[in-house]
Amino acid sequence: MPDPFTHARALVLVAIVLAALTLLPYAETGFTTNDDTRLALVTDPFESGWQAAKSAGRLLHAVGGVIAYVPYLVDDNLYYQTIRLGSLAVSVFLFGFVVFRLFRSFRLGLLAVVFFFAFLTNSWQHNLITSYPFVYSVGICAFLVSLLSFHRFLSKPTWRLGVATGATYLVALFISEIFVLYLIVFFALGLSVRPIEWSPRPRIIYRKLALMVPPVATALLFVVVYFSFRLVYPATYEGIEVAGGGQVDRILSVVWRYSLSAFPGHFPFSGIHDGLVSTSARGGGPFVTLVAELRVVWVVKALLVAVAVAAALKSRARLFVGRPWMGGLSLGAVLIFLPNLLVAMSPKYQRWVAEGSQAYTTTHFSFFAVTLFLAILMIGAVRALESRKALQRLTKGALLSATVLMSLVTDAHNHIVTEDQVRSQAKWRLMDAFIRTPEFKAIADGSVIVAPSLWKFHGIVENHETYWTDYLYRKTGKKILVRSGAQKSEPPRTGATYFLKYEERPVIEDSSISIVRVNDEKGVVEGFTAPQTK
């Protein structure tokens, strides 16, 4: 039975407000990887996904590529942000619900959700807050639903629940290969709910092991289909290649680096984003940044975190004693490192880590486990001091203070990174506004726009040479060649030549785009200049 929590509904509301305060600042961000910019230009996601699957030798693109395109179905920022941030929020609350059901502890599920929003850290490192929107959240949700179905299946093994477990697990597998590793969670759940009795009666053992058929059969089916596809279309994508022998140290290095960065405080204290920090706080560390950039909303959020954590630590927990406590803590620790194991075997990510990469998409999966691990550890530590009231109160105060402080530091760091991402996205917002102006509409098909400033980029959003040509065609249907600089030869054209300048200024709202027409014969600039487009 769930813990007798009198104010459960109020605490759920606190968690919802925390989610809003955490995610809404990201509503002005946009593309944070080159992959996302290219995906947004796709016109036929089914064909594009299938071609990508054949080209890379990775069947997942045929499914994941279609799902990944959903945020771009409608060319509207409200739609995009709702899909992107909404799916992330759903995955977090579903995670909390799964923790609540599997551990039979409302406060543990609450604490995991609160920690998620308190410690969720933004970065330019393929962070799933802003990168690869929707698709990985769908995979996480599918896996969590499969766990719920399997949990019910263990107590009531019907074919419907078995099929539901397998079907939802298969969806997760076709979004990311790392969910194969999560088969360990099904085994852990099966053993905890129905422990195997090693007795002379093998029939009993076989019956209990048979309960593992839905997830195991699904994983085997996926593996067979996955590698059969690779036999027909050999893998060409370096990210799924396996490094040769003697790479144990490099594998461990990737696993350690990408797992460690999931812990609260890693990015704020690593200094990797010091170059983004405002002048007033540059080089002063996260606490100086916090003081220099302090916002009222961060304080409000920290107070809500304090209320939720204090409430979670107040009631007793019969669950966290003996084996259940150690089992949950051990599983959480394993799941912190497990998601990074497959990418660690790839020479691509081994090279990235050697060059300074701090995190990858898999770090987001590790972060879920980190929140669970910290929640179990905190509740377990307080529960262990039940007979020593003074020390228990001191421990509660220390844990509560550390949580609040880390929430504030995380928000200060996120503010700096998010501001840089918003500044990066200003280029796209200005271009979208510019193509609606009379000046752009006057540009004829076949014209050339020279715009080297459009290829300046933040973070890892570097665009290929034909990107802006494709972008204008996708948005307007006009065939205008946009290039980054002068070229000795170019295809025949019928229109004029223009020079476009994107000017990014310290105040984002003051950034602008201007364009002039170039007279090729006289070698001078004439025509018009577009006004600032904000």
C-alpha cells in the first residue's frame, strides 16, 4: 500500500509547479545540434528515415526518424515547444509514477521527480532538454509503460499484459539500442516480486522463469532483426561500430565521463561553460555566478524544493530497511553507468571523450537513475538514524540545505547556458521574420545571397554549405542560392546578387539582419537595405 501521505495532492501540485519553473525558460531555445537543423528540413520523414537506415546500416532510423520528425510537423514555435517540453515533462512524471508503483512509496516517487527538476542541468553537450526533442522522451515513456505492464503481468500473467509488455518494450528498442541493456530491470523486477526458490522441484523454477518470456523474447526478436538488417545493409555509421581489442581503458573512460556528468553540480563546477558566463561573474565560479545572476524565480523554486524534500523526509518508510533498501540502491547505481556502455564501445565516442566531451544523449538516461539513487540514499540515511533523533534532525537539515543550494547553483548555470542557446536561435527567428518582409519577396528565383555571417555558430550548431539554401526553399519554395562566401564558379543564375549580414549584438533584441543588392558591373552596392528585423 502507498505511504499514508495526507498532503499527497498538494505535493503533486508542488511538483507540477517545479516542472513549469524548470522547463519554461527553455521555451525560447531552438536548435542545439546540427542533426536537428537538418531533420527540420525533411519533407518526407518516411522516405528520409528509410534511406538513412539503409545508408547507416541502422534500422532504428526507419522508426526513430519518423518519430523524431513529429516536432516539425507544424511550422509553429508554440507547437514545437509544447511537443518538446511537454514530452519531457510527461517522461519525468511517468518515471515518478513507476517508482511509486514498483517501490510502493509515494514519497520516493515524489523525491525522484523533485530531484529531477531541481538538478536538471542544461549544456551544449547533446543535452536532451534541448537536443533531439520528443523522440527519446517517447522511448523512455514506452519503456516505463512496459515496466508497468510487466509489473501487473507478474501478479496476473495474462496474454494481454504479456503482449502489452513486449509491444511497448519493442517501441523503446526501435528508438535506441541502449534499451537492450535495460533488460536487467525486468529481471530485477521479476526477482523482487517473485523470488526464485531454488528447490528440488525444477517445475516451479521453470514456471517462474517463464514469466520473463515477454521482455526476453522481445529483446531477442529485436536483436535478430537488428543484425539481420546489418547483414543486408552493412553499418557505415561510426557511432555503432565496436572498437578493436585492448580498449578497456577507453571504454571505462567513456562510461565514467558520461555517467559522472549526470550528477548534480558536475557542469556548474567543471568550468566547461565558463566562456559563456557574463562579464560580472566570469571566472568566479558557480557561487559568484549565482550571486551575480540571482533571480527571484530561482529562490521560489528552491523554496518549493525545500517544502517537497522536507515533506518526503518527514514520514516514516517501512520499505527502506534491509534487502529492499540495498537492492534499490544497487540497481540505481548500476543504471547510472549502464546506459553509457554501448556508446563507450564505439571509437567515435572514445575519441570525443579524449577530445574533451563531457556528456552525450545517454547521460540523460543516467540522470534518471541518479535521481532515484539519491532519493533512495537520502531516505535510507534518514531512516537509519530513526533511533538517534538529534543526529537524524542534523542530517535532515544538512541534506535539505545541500539540496536547496544545489538547486540554486544549477539554475544559475542553466541560465547562462540557456541564454547562449537563445542567442544562437535568434538567427533563425530573424531569418523567419525576414522572409516575410517585402524586401525578401522582391528577390527573384535564381538570385544569389552571399551571407558569411549566417555560418557563425554557437555550441555545436554548425551548418553545412547548402543549409541556408535548403532552408529558404523549405520555408518559401524559392530557389535562391545562399552561400558563405565568394566562389570561383557557381551554377548559371537568372537573378541578382545580394549581400546579407546577420549582426548579433550583446542585447539579443538588438540583433538584426540587413541585405543589399550588389551591382556586378560597377562593383558597387546599390538598391535597398532591409530594416532591422526583430
